[in-house]
Amino acid sequence: MIEIQHTLVHEDVFSENFVCNLEKCKGACCVEGDSGAPLSKTELKVLEEIYPLVKPYMTEEGIKTIEEYGTWVEDFEGDYTTPCVDGNKECAYVMWENGISKCAIEKAYLEGKIHWKKPVSCHLYPIRITAYPEFEVLNYDRWHICSPACSFGNSLKVPVYKFLKEPLIRNYGEDWYKEVEEAAEFLKEQQS
């Protein structure tokens, strides 16, 4: 683990390569899993506020799910997540383009309808954050559905931290990310 300000960053974030390859995985991370995308408490209100502007991009099943359960739910572990269609299928905020699942929230953002891109946990994937009272731990999450992203990242030689530069800065700021880059250089020198 590498300590950067109030976080501990697993070395895999520096050493593993990753670039999403939607043509290969078809956006499976928005469709598979045990529950919806993890949400922070501050994101709950945001979802409630933006839902009317995101709704036109959503599927009928997603809208029905939101109208039945709300814009967010509490999962079986007591964590807040996005609701899933039929309780365990795709995220309610999924939309489909050319057979690829995409985020209706992000689509509304890209079209200028809202000013919030998507839940931070989605934006940061494959990094998963575990929060403790004094610090946060950033781990690289390995999931078989992302093997095309690992292969693509390896071919392009793009480490996880570089692929996730935008969401890491969104969550932790420019100064924090500069320290990540310095840590990456230090690790590279250590390996030489």
C-alpha cells in the first residue's frame, strides 16, 4: 500500500493495466453483480434531484423500478446502491445503444441536461474504495467480465491510475493526483 494524504492506494493501481473495451464486454459491469452501484450519502439527494432529467434516457423497466423502489435503495448489507431491475438484474439507470449497456445518467450529462456525470463508484471502477473513519483504502477490483479491459490496457500500456485520472481528480483533487503520479515514478524507479 502507498500512503497518499488520507488514503492508502494498493500497488496494483500502479502496476496493473486497464482500459474499458465496451465493444468486447458490452458494458457488463452495469448488468451483472449482486447489487447496484455503491452510493455515498451525498449522492442520494443528487439522484433524487436529477431523476426527472435522466428519466427520458432510461428503459421502461428502469423507470418502473425507480417508481417502485425509489432513486436509490439500501442493499442487504445496509449500504446505499442504485436499484436493480427485478432486484438482481441490470442497474435501473442502464440504457442500451447498439447492444451495449450504458449509463442514462452519463448520457444526460453528456447532452448537457445535468451537471453530475454518474455515481463516483461507477466512474472510479475498477477501483473500489473502502472508507474508514480516518482514511480510505483504494483497491483494484478484479472481475472476470473485465478481462477485455485488462487485455486492452496491456496492449496500450495504460495503468489503472492513468485510465482513471479524471474520476480520481474528481474524487480527491489535483494535488492528490500529483502525489499519485510521483508515487508511480518512485515505484518505477524501484523496479529498475
